[in-house]
Amino acid sequence: MKILFFSSDNGIVDECKARYEAEEFTHVYDLEMFEKALLSMDEPIIIVDYDSVASQLNKILSANKLRKKTVVVESVPEVLTGKMLISHGVSAYGNSRMLTIHYKSMLEVVDRGDVWTYPKLTAALVKQEKGLSSEALEFLEHRLTEQEKNIVMGILDGLTNDALAHKFGITIRTVKAHISSIFSKLHVSDRVALILLLK
């Protein structure tokens, strides 16, 4: 995995570099260096430190020059910022100081070409638009069991696995099994992809 890290904060760069198991890790701190690095790297995952280079990222977004596999991290992620970034095509948005296990999961999702968000943002994206179209309901009716449809509706309400288990009186393990089955039947890989499919 090749990573291009765009930040003017050397402290966060050192902190994050230690987390990644990248075959190539390149750090740039301004737009000119960023554009030069992109020419020499073959499809890197781009990680942007929003705290230090937000104005430069906003220029990229305004010019419609956002590259695939762009991740934005921020020390205090905000739902509103996340909605804006995801709507502009950013592949992931989260906390710059999240645990290493979450970083690895995020990078794997982005590397596959999917979208990753932290739970609070995922719930907010779901709640943006209430209700499902008749086409989406019919789609679910033909593909899922009654319990799986209930789980999907819970996910669309922003419920976590724990909340789903409590609501339906089942174990978290059973919830995870249902979700895995739902993803397989609907050909999606995560909750965000499910939301995008149905909304």
C-alpha cells in the first residue's frame, strides 16, 4: 500500500507514519509538492490532515481535482464537515488520532474502493433522508428474510450492533451474522455502501 500524506504538521505526520504499514510513505506539506508527488506515485491512498491543510484541500475540491482513495482526518471530526467532504467524493473521514486498528480498517475499506465513515457520521448520513422508496422496499422484500429486513431498518435508523441486539432480543454475534448475510445478498461491503444503495 502506498500512502501520500498531506500535512504541514510534522508532529501528526510522525504519529501517523508509525501507524501505517505502507510499502511507500511520502509526506508533502504544500499543494505544489502534493501535485508533484501524485505524478510520481501509482494510485496511492491520499491522507489529508484537515487541521493543517484545509484551505489547500478546499482548493482541490473547488477545482474538481479530487483523486480516488482520498482520506481526510481531523483531530475533532465534525458531522457537518464529514457530510460536505463525503458529498464531494472523499472516500473516508475520521479522527486523526483514532486507534491503529481503526486506521487499518479504514485504509483497507478505502483501498477496496469503498467509503468509510465513523459511526456518528454514518448515522447522520442515514438520517439525512427518511424512508425508503417503493423500489428499495421491493428490492429488500425479494432478497432478505423478515429478520434481515428489520436489521436493515435498524441500521438505517442509525443503530449500532449493540442497539440492534437489544432491540431485537438477540446476541451481538447473531446481529453480525445477519449483517454479513445482508451484505452478501445485497452485494455491498459495509454500512455506508448499504445506505448509498438504498437511499
